[in-house]
Amino acid sequence: MSTLSFYGHTPPGIGAESVPGRLIVIEGTDGVGRSTQIAMLQEWLEAEGYAVLVTGFRRSELAASGIDRAMRGNTLDALTLNLFYATDFWDRMEKSIVPALRTGMVALVDRYIFSIIARARVRGVPTGWLDDVFEFALVPDRVLFLDVDVEHLLPRVLSVRQLDHWESGEDFLRGPDLYDNFIRYQGALIEEFRSLAKQHEFVTVDGRGSVGDVFRMLQAEVRDALKDMGS
């Protein structure tokens, strides 16, 4: 059993209770391969007999459509957008993640509050404000951070899609060149992730390797996080 704990005050309706499930978070910037790895981890875990919940950004019934509309129209300032993200996260935590943990599932989360915080810090949102907003978040059983440098990241992104407005930081950077903005923004974002990794003791995995190599490293960490599951 694992006891639920939080980064700040215990939120309403969710106590510091013992649960049989495990919360595993995969973090990293856009294009690093999180979604591919989570799909592989889910397939492996289900073959091992675990029930798995997969969730991530903008998947709550309450807030997802509103966030998507706001991002399409570029209509929200950074503080308001992060309150939208906090609503999305709370809705998923209350309605999906905690119930899954209570029933003994493995919750695999594609980006957690750390992605929100890293993006917001780069845009100048005060750290203290962010910590207060997201203090209700559950402390995961393990956070696996896929670390990569911009030089390795850029070819991966360009091999599958064009650079876009948000992953290039065009909502706040004023440079005219999308490529240069991408380098500046993603470089700053990666540094924020590395800072959060030290602060919160993430397990850092070198994301520059092959899909198979990265998967094997993640698989070993997930297996270790689940070794006492049910006890």
C-alpha cells in the first residue's frame, strides 16, 4: 500500500489515505518521445497483469475544450491560462487518478504539474504563485524525466511536423524567426525541467537514445516503483 501525500494542504474530499495503486509520471518537453514511451509502458504493464490508466494534459471533461479554444485564439494571459490548467488537472486528479489508485491501478500520467510550472516560469509567472495554485497535487510515486538537449530535440520535431506557435514560445517571444524562437524557448524550458528535477528528485533518463534503449531504462524504473505494490 502507498499513502497519498500532497505538495501542500490536503484537498477537500481526498485524505492522506492508503491506496494499493501507483502514480507514475513521465515528464519532458515537446517532441522528446513521452507519448511513444507511455504507449509502450502501458502495453507492457497490461501484459504483466496490471490495470493501467493513462491520462495527460487537456483530457478533463470540465476544462479541456475551454483550454483548446483559448489556445487556438491566443486569448488568455499566462495567469488565466494556468488557472485553466489547474482546473483541468484537479478534475482529472479527482475523477480519474485518485479513483484509479484506490482500485489498485497503475496511473501513467503524460506530463504532470511540472510541465505546467516549467512553461509558466519561462513566461515569467512567479514561482510562489504557481506553488500555491498547485499545492493540492498528489506527490507521485515516481517521476521519470526524459532529458534531451535542443540539438537532439529539433531534428526529432522537424521529422514529424512543422514548428508550431506554442512549442516555439511565440505567444511571448517577440523575435521574427520561428526557428530561433524554438531554440530559445525549448532551451529555457529544458533548463526549468532540470531545475525541477533537482528540486523534486526526479529520476532523469537520457532521452537521446533509441526508442528501445529509453524504454528499457523506463521499464526498469517502473518495475522498481511497483515492486512492493499490494503489500
